[in-house]
Amino acid sequence: MRGNFSYHNPTKLYFGEDSLNFLKDELKNFGPVVLLNYGSGSAKRNGIYDQVISILKDAGKTVIENPGVMSNPTLEKLNEGVRIAREHKVDLILALGGGSVCDYSKAVSASAYFEGDYWDKFWIRQEQPAAEQRLLPVACVLTMAGTGSEMNAGTVITDAAHHFKAGHVFDSRLMPRFSILNPRFTMTVPENQMKSGIYDIMNHIMEQYFSDFDDNTSDYIAEGLMRSLIYSSRIAVKNPQDYDARSNIMWTATWALNTLIAMGKKEDWMVHMIGHSLGAWTHAPHGFTLASVSMAYYRRAMKNGLPKFVRFAKNVWNISGEGLTDEQIAEEGLEALKDWMLEIGLPLTISELGATAEMIPGITETTVIYPAGYLNLTKADVAEILKESL
């Protein structure tokens, strides 16, 4: 392990079929007004909403509802949530839904008591809230596995008017105080959302794995998480009601992005940055946007990170490598990744998501470029990756 770091994760997790039973105990720690954020109505249709409302009312809470949080939460919706939080002087924000609702709830928390342009401060300039700023506590009842938002401080908001999707990782003050993870709740999401979530998990791990050449404990953990996800995903796509598979996917999602496997690592989030921009233009599911550009991106990265891609092939995909050059082993690893993506029904091209050649300049322009693990991209490189992904 190289470098120096500190590790702190304050989120308390309740996991399993009985996890919602602990909500009533946690509610005792917060004031009387709860802002309940949720999505387009699936939580009502599947009965989870009724369970949560019943617990909130039994606890004597005043519930302020904010439905309609979309899969790619918009700046307009954030403005609405901030207004509601301020108007009702809420004491706790409870997210009921998938990662987008959890992301959105953290964004409302950070923005509600900031005096000024929070979009510019947090998502454009990537600054943190001042030490003295009030931040509303956030908790999550998770209904979809993918983002890891239930145990991290990340948020993603889309300025739909300008086709600009921006993520921001806040400090640990914005991590949920507690999260409730019942794998049964994830079984109600549509099949495409499940598949999108599965690749989001995989790519979270890969973005942290594909950097550095040193022997790092984080990489061994990452390889185990990827192997578990691959195994469980194959079961889940054939039988979405398989509890063991869905529970393992849910738990893997949490550990893929709760900062643990980032320790001692450089990180590479450029597949996410390109995917964010692609999503702002196509409104496609987040995991699908990542899948559609991954092969073109990782084939480029492989040239500079060959030892890690050889390790990926051997330790994740069981490529023996006998009689093969390192380049051939690495290529076989990427082919195995591609075959798995096709097997579980992921898109491999951006055209499958509705993107056209005419959109590429716009998608390129709104892609944020960060230092990457093995590549230092230019806008021209981004455009080439998108063209190769058509």
C-alpha cells in the first residue's frame, strides 16, 4: 500500500429481510418533521411506501412528501426540494428509492441552508460546504442496488437545459446517518434497471481497480467483489427473484463505492464522466451509458496499464494465459468482460441508447475531464472514444 490516507465511514447499515423494522428506532434520534423523497410511484405500487408511511406516522412524525424524483435528478427538481425543505423546516430527509433518490436527498441537504448559488458552488466549482453551514441529516431506504449512494457522500445532478450532468462527492458529513437495505425491495424494479445497476456496480469497482501497478490490498478486495458480482448477476438475470443472488448484488454495490477499495489508490472516473455526458444527452439509464463506452475506453487504457489488465484477466475471468503473450491475455480478459455484458443484456454501443454521430460534438463538449489512472484524455480523445462506441 502506498501513500497516506485516513478512513472514516459514519453510515450505519441495516441489512436483510427484517431491516425495515429498525426504522422506528432510528427515528427517535431526529426531530418531528421528515421530508420523504421518492420516485415516480413504484414505491407506492409495490407497497414499500405504505410500510414506511405507517412507521413514520406511528413514530409521531409530520411527513412532508416530495414525489417524482427522476432517475437522473434535475437542477429544477433540486430547486423544488430545497424550497420544500426550507419552507417546512424539516429535521430529517428520508430517501425512499434507488441511488438517484439517495443522491438527490444529499443534494437537498447540502443546498437547503446555503445562501447563494449552490449549483455553482457544489457542482460547478466542486467546493465543500463551510464547516459552520447547517446540513440536514439524510437516511435511505434503498429499493435498487447500483450506485452505492446508501453509504457514500456522492451526488449527481443534471442541468437538463444545458445537457450537463455533474457529480460531486461531498465530505463525510453528507453520508447517510443510516441506510436500510432489504434485498426483497430490489426485486420490484424493472429488469432493465436491475441490469443497469449491475453494470454501475461493476464499473465503480473497475474505475478504482484500473490504476497503479503496486501490490495493493484494495485490489484483492476489488477482485473478490467483481467475481461475486459476475456470479450473482448470471443467476439474477435468469431468476430475478433469487434472494441469494439479489442480496449479494446489493451488498456488493455498497462495498463497491463506500470508499473502502479506493484506499491507497489513484482512481480513474473517466468512463463515468463520459457516461454522465452521454446520459444528459440521451436520458438513458446510467449503467447503460457506462457499458456503451467501456470497451472503447478500456482497450485504450490497456496499452498503458498492461500488467493490471493481465491480472484482471487471470484473477477475475480465470484466463490461464498459457502460451499467450501478455497482450493476448489482456485482450482475452476484455473479451470475457464483453461476453459477460452481452450475456446479461447490456448495450455495447451508444447508438443503442439513441446517440447519433451528430450528438458527439455536444457530448464531448459537456464531458468533464479528470486525471485518469492510465490515460490523460483530451477532448479529441473523448470524441474518438464516442465514435468507436457508435
